[in-house]
Amino acid sequence: QSALLGDWSGLWSGLIEGDHALVGGPFEYATFGDLQFNVACEDSKLRIQGHLEGMAEGLYPFRADLDGDFDPQTRVIRMLMVDGVVAINFEDFNFNVKFEGELRGQVDLDTAQVNQGTWSGQSTFPEGALGAGVWNAELQD
């Protein structure tokens, strides 16, 4: 498993849906961005820390920290989105929406890649938005 230690990077995309008066009622936003994380051995476990960044509908930037682990038995990476924030910025009004979620993906040990991992998340303040999509990443040289 030591071949999987190091820095990974990749892309993710998906859809966020909800109903918030902040953005004028019901919405459906395409979302995309990049992610970076590091796999390191800590206390005999493969721990993951990193971050993701992106845009919703090309209008609203957001970011979240990633915290997780890799299970060598199942070859599954599981990362929680922590301290996620979406910046809603209008001419005379700015607001941060908080969110959390999870990313899961199976590692191809031959290529050191995750293809078609999945993610899901939801706003925590204010509530009312759900998101889901796919992601991929590969170990960097």
C-alpha cells in the first residue's frame, strides 16, 4: 500500500438542487472543481487530508477541507467534506452557506487512480440544498 502514499489530485462535478430565498427560490446548479489530498501513514492507518474548490453555476465559489482514510482491504477511499462554505455574493448582499458531505471511491491499485468515485452533500446553514456527483483522482509523481 506504500505505493499509494503521497499527493493526489483530480476533478469533480455534479449538481446542487434546492430552494432558497437567498437565490430567488428553487434552483439547480451545475457544479465543478478540483481536489487535492495527501495519503499518509499515521498510527498504522492510511489517513487522508486535503481540500476541494469549485464553482456552482459559474457564479458561487466554494471550498471544503477533506478528512478521511483509505481501507486497504476494500481499496475504498472515504473522505468527509469539513468546514464547507459557499460564498453567495450579490451587489449589495453577501452570505456564506455552510455545507458538509462525503466522497467515496475505489482505488485501482495498478494505475493508482480513482475513476468514477461518487460524492454527496447538503447545506447545513441554511438547510435546503442537496448535491451529488462524481470525482476522479490520481497519484502525482
